[in-house]
Amino acid sequence: MWKKELQWLLLSISWLVLGSCQSATKTKVYRIGFSQCTGGDEWRKTMLNDMKRELTFHPNYTLLYEDAGNSTARQISQVQSLIDRDIDLLIISPNETNPFTKVVEAVFRKGIPVILLDRKIKTESYNAYIGGDNAEIGRLAGAFIGNYLKGRGRVVEVWGLPSSSPAQERHRGFREELRKFPAIQVIKELNGQWERDTVRRVVASELNTLKEADVLFAHNDVMALGAYDVFRKNGVQHQLDFVGIDALPGPSAGMQAIRNGLLKASFLYPTGGEEAIETATRILEGKSVKREQILNSIQVDASNIRALKAQSDKLLAQQDDIEQQSQRIDKLTQTYTSQKNTLYFTLASLLVVILLGSWALYLFRSKQAAYRTLENQNEEIRQQKDKIEAVSQQARLATEEKLRFYSYISHEFNTPLSLILTPAEDLLSKKTVSPHELKSNLGLIQKNAYRLLRLIDQMLDLRKTDAGKQQLHTAEQDLIAFIDDIVQDFKRKAEKQRIDLQFIPAKSNLPVWFDSEKLDKVIVNLLSNAFKYTPKGGLIHVRLDVVDQQVRIQVQDNGEGMTPDEQVHAFDLFFSGTKPFNLSKGLGLALSMEFIQLHQGEISVQSEKDKGTTFTILLPLGNAHLSSEEMGGLVSRNSINPGSVAPQRLLADLDNDDVPEAIELVPGRSGTLLVVEDNDDLRTFLHTRLGHEFDIVAESTGERGWERILDISPDLIISDVMLPGMDGLQLTQRVKADLRTSHIPVILLTAKGQMEQQIEGMRAGADAYMTKPFNTTYLLETLRTTLANRAKWQRRYASDFLAQSPGVNRQDKKFLNELTGLIEQGLTDPAFGVERLSRDMGLSRVQLYRKVQALLDMNVIDYIAGIRLKKARRLLAESTKSMAEIAYETGFSSPAYFTTFFKQHMQKTPSEYRKSPAGV
């Protein structure tokens, strides 16, 4: 019950506070917009002060003031700004007549009342006009000047803005009155545009003409005083009198100028500020107003200036006092409002504090419960966020792996395609083919066709697995006989590689329900991987036993093993570890896990780097784990559909190792060619196809290829890009960066044929980049052309213009420059020779000989002798040194040996060479 009473009490307090706030804000505040653009600074200031003085009697009105500074474009923009600020009424003193007609009409059509102040426009879309009778003021000025000049004299008229209605009307009234005085002549009309600075400039330019005038009449006091300034500056201010219009109060306005004798007379033009505010309040309060309010004017001159000045000064003082009183009232009003609001809120606060004390315990308990609920929700949100981030990360990684996987498919497919297309092209290009060559090439084509079939079969299995359409077709069979049959298919391969392959079952027979086709693929895949990563002389053992009503199959090898990261991701579909991706392995292990899981079994791996790997399969005994649809499949391995998997005897020989690791070099061929390719069939084919022209040395990894390069310094290198360990790009970079090998051309032969990949290969330093499948004839011609170009470079290197050779490898040029420099440094030493030179170059004697022979097609001794001879010829031709001095300076042990050596090579003695014309 007390809760309801408390709620009613709070509601009452709310009403009380709301009522007090509404009573404080019930008076409507009107917004009056005022856009001013006419007259000088004093005029605009006086008009604004008149408005403010009148507004002190209307506290619920606010004036929004904009001063356009005699700019029509700016005033149009300011009017739009005032409309955007939601004014209730617009007071405008337009700068010009025509431009503002449409502006005022647009405002009026929006339902906003408009008061024209001081100036009219060509429209009836306004509520009231307030201003003086400009034509009458012009007539008053004309009458004064006519009487002052006694009907005879010369007058200058200074216009305001000609396009404004006040200027036009004042001119008209002035001229009408002057017609009564025909002896008075207007000798000049000037356009002052209401501004002092403009008048000064115009008057200064016409000063000589204006000196002839008796009176200068300006449309306002500001321009009259501006003209006076120019005459005073030139010392001729007493030659004529000045008359203006406005007669505004203030220290620098028209009344003060008359009092000081600067102006002869002026005519009071009321600003209309007070009348405009009074009219605006009547319009906004719904009262009637006069549409045209014409303000009266009087003449101000020396006869009445003292009284009028005293009245204006007193009025200004009263205005200042009113403004001060208004400010005090505003402050008192603010204080009263603040204190009243403070009182209301203090009472409300006291009541709320009392009530809050009653609510404290209830709210505390409620908040505690809400906090606990919120914490639980936040925890759930955090967990969901973590899950989403984990799933997002997995999706990102999966996407990256898929992209990498599909980029490697081309490599895996292009290699067997190369070994199908290239032998086929060779057979078609030859007119006669030996039976042995025909059988060998057809066997290679068949083997790689089966490899493609196997890869495609794995891709189809992967598609079925992704779609959830893989089904088991099991039958009860002897598992031991089944696995033994598979192991026997790998016996021949094991013998070739001298690998100890054994099948070690714990029983002689063991009936198990399994799908023959799928388990066949699993066992074959595990054995293929074991052979791939087990070195020659290693072991591969397949064990089978029964553990806890499960069959355990283990495939163990002592190969290179896996890293911990590779073990964790071994069965991931798109993971290949630190090695280049292999499609058969990347799909095979993932599919193997899928097939074993379909049998309700498990597969795992244990491995240690450089010690070996063991894959373990666990299959349940019996058929209780199988549905009726999964039983009734194939009962023997021999009945497997030959279209779904390649015959096992071919699968066992997919990795051929017939290519020897080292080949004895046969002299007289085009040169030594090092082939670095991890695919055995492709190495065999390149050896067979290129061996009749080159001495072939083959390696399967980049590391072994680099060791063989340093050992034999081949003439050419062909390398695949995707190699285990050091890839082809890294090998190329190492070859081109090493002084010992930088001269050797490298040709990259790879399935990576994208343009950015070719560019990457050329940046690594490759001399050519060929994609698989390749044309053998094109490859052979590329090798021949590369060797021919190198022979040309050798001749170029050996010439005297080595530094200017455009096609020289930068590393080779650096090598030869360093070699030549060391020889020239040690030339004077007779004991200087190859041993010291190779030591200074940081190379072995054999490596130095090979490098110089490859670059210059000559041995090191001949190159040293050539440099000695070249220097001797130069000294003989350009110096007067004796033969003995030249002999010792060029490193010969005696003058006699020098003479003999020189004559053998030049067919002249040194003396004869010196005497011959120009050393010829």
C-alpha cells in the first residue's frame, strides 16, 4: 500500500514542478528581425539606439540585428539568414529598390509581416512603411539654398545611391524648388553613394570645378562632411558653404557639425527606429496600424542649433539612463526568476530526499539484482563475442588456406600434364621412333595419366565430403589379407630404394567390417607419404593388433618427421606446414581422416623431427556401429572400381627413383647442365631428352642443388620454383649473389605461370622463365641460345673494353674488376702467382680457375701474362725507361726473360717494338 501512496506523492511533486516551470515560461517572446543597409555609421547607430530605447518598454520582444554595410548582396543573404532563425516580423531598410522587390515579396508570402523603414520598394507586399518625406526634405533644402544665395549662384549636388528611393526623391524635391530660382545653376552632380570615403575620392577628382561653386548640397550630412574634409585639406573650405540632411545628434554627427560651423544647415530626418518598434509590437499583438507613416522634418541651422542640440544631448543622456535602468531591471528579473526556481526546486528536492530514504532499501536490492542480471548478460555477450571472433578467425584462416590450396592445384596438375604432353609432342615430331623410346614415353604418359586420375578422384571425394554425400559400403572381410595385399604392391618400390618394408600383424586373420575402397585409399596414402619422406636405407613398418575391442593399424617410418605445428595441423584440409603444398598429401590426409571417421574410428599421428612418424588408425570390431544402409558393400580389394582409383601396382611406382643422383661427365658435349626438380619422372624425362647434348647432373632439393653447384660449377642450371626447403627463387638469388657462381645462367621451369610470378622470378635473377607444360624443342633452343650468349660475353670480357660491356652481370663485372686490380697491385713482384691471387680473392685455386675460364674462356695464368704484356707495351710506347726497368716493373725476373717472353707474344723484341711507328 505504501508503494502506491509513494507513487501518488511523486506524481504530485512532478505536477508542482511542471506547473512552476510552465508559469515561468508562459509569456511568449517575439523575435523581430531587423536588416539595415542605409545611411552612414552615425545614422545606423542612431536608428539602432532608438529601437533599443523603445524595446525597453517591451520586455517580451527580442531584436535580431543584421548590418549589411551598404552591400545589397550581403543584405539579401542576411534576410535569408533571419528567416532561417524563425523571426516573427521583419523590419528592413533596403539598400536599393529593384533588387529587394522579389526578396520582400517572398518573405511576405511566407506569412511574415514586413515593415519598410526609410526606403520604399516597387511592391505592395508589406504591412507598413515608416520614413520621412524625402521629396519634401529636398524641397526644404532647395528653398534654403535659394534664399541663402538670394536667388543667384552656383550649386553642387552630391547624390546618395542613385538606385535608392530616398536619393531619387530628395533630388526630385530639390530640383523642383530650385526651378523657382532660375539664376541658380547646378554646375555638377556627384555620386557619393551615402559614404564619406566615396565622396572624398569623387570630390578630390573634381576639385577644380567645385571651387567655382557657392554651395555644396549633399543628400546626407556624412557626405557633406566628407566633401568639407577635402576642401579643408586643400585650404579652400571657406570658398563655399556645405548643406546636408539628417541633423543627427552625437559628437561627430550633423548637429555638432552645424554647431562647429562646418555645415551651414541640415534638415532633420528622423530615423523612425522608435516608430518601427511600436508598429511591430502592434502588428504582432493583432492591433491596427497606419500603412504609411510619414515622419516630419525641420530645418536646423545656426538660429536653432543651440536649443535643438541641448534637447538632443538631454535625450541621449536620458536614453543612457533608461538603458542602465533596463539593465538593472533585467538583472533583478533574472535574480527573481532564479530565486523562484531555486525555491521550487529546493522544496521538491526536500520532498524527494524524504521519499528516497524510503525507497533506498528497495532500490538497493533491485539494483543488486539488476547488476547481477547485467553482469550475466555481459558475460554471455563476451562469450558470444569471443566465439564470433574465433569463428571469424577460423573462417579467415580457412579462406587463406583455400586460396593457397587452389593456387597450388595448378602446380600439381601441370607437372603430370607436362609429362603427358611433352613426350607426346616428342613422339609426334619424330619421323622414326625406336621401340624402346616409344615404350618408355608411352609408359611415362600412362603413369602420369593415372596420377591425374588419382588427383581428380581425390578432388571428387573432397567434393562429396563437403556436400555430406560420402556413404559407407562395408562388408566383413579379412583385414590382415587386405593390408598385406596393399603392402605387397609397394615391395618393388621398397627394393629400389633399399627401404625395409614390413607388415607385422599380431594374428594370422582378422574379420572386420570395413569399406574396401575407402580403406584402400587411406592405407595407400599413408604408405605413399612414408616413402616420400623416408630416405634410402630407411624402414617402413606396418603393424596390426587388437586393443580394447578395436583394431589398431600403425604405419611407422624413420623419415624426416614433423614439427609440432605440422603435427597439430596434419589432418587440416588446406595445411602443408613449412613445406610447399602437395595436393596428394594435402587432400590425402584430410580425406583419410574423413574416411576413418565414417567407420566410427580414429586416426592420429605421433612424430619427432628428423626421427620419424607413426600414423595410428583405430577401427571398431563388429557391426553394431553401422546402419543397415552401410552394410552390404564390396568384399575384396580386387573388385574396386578401376575408374575410381588407379591400379595399385602403378600407385606404388608413382615416385620413380631411376635417375641417378650423380652423372659422370662426358667431355665434348655442349656443357654441364644441373637439373633441380623434386618430381622424379620429370627429372628422368629431362635427363633422357637433354642427355644427348648436355652432361646432366640431377638433384631433388635446393640445398643439394647448391652443394652440387659449388662442387662442379655447371654451365647451366634448370630449376623448379616449388621445391621442398630452399625453393627455386631462393636458389636463384643465392647463385646470382655469390661471386663464385654469379656467371652461371639459371632457367626456372615451373607450373606457376601468372605474370606477377614470372616478374618475381626475373627479379630473383633468372635468365629465363618457362612454364609447364613446356615444349621440349623450345627448352632446348633456350639452353643453346643462353650458352651462345655466354660465349659472346666471354669474348667481350676478354677484350680491352670490359667496363663498357652493356650486357655484363653486375656481380661478374665486380669480380673481374677486383681480379684485375689485385693482379696490377702485385705485378711488380716476380713471385706473384695463382696461389696468392686465389688467396686474396677468397676462393680456392680450383674455383678461381673455373670462374675465370667460364667468364674469359682462358686460364688464370694466361690472364696474368696478358696484363703484364699490356703494361709492358704501354711503358715501351709512352716512357723512356730502360728495358731492365720495364722488365722489373712488369714482374719479370730478368731482362732476358722479359725479352724472350715479349718476342714470343708480339713477334718483335722490346727494342724493335719501341722503334716501330706508334708502337705497331
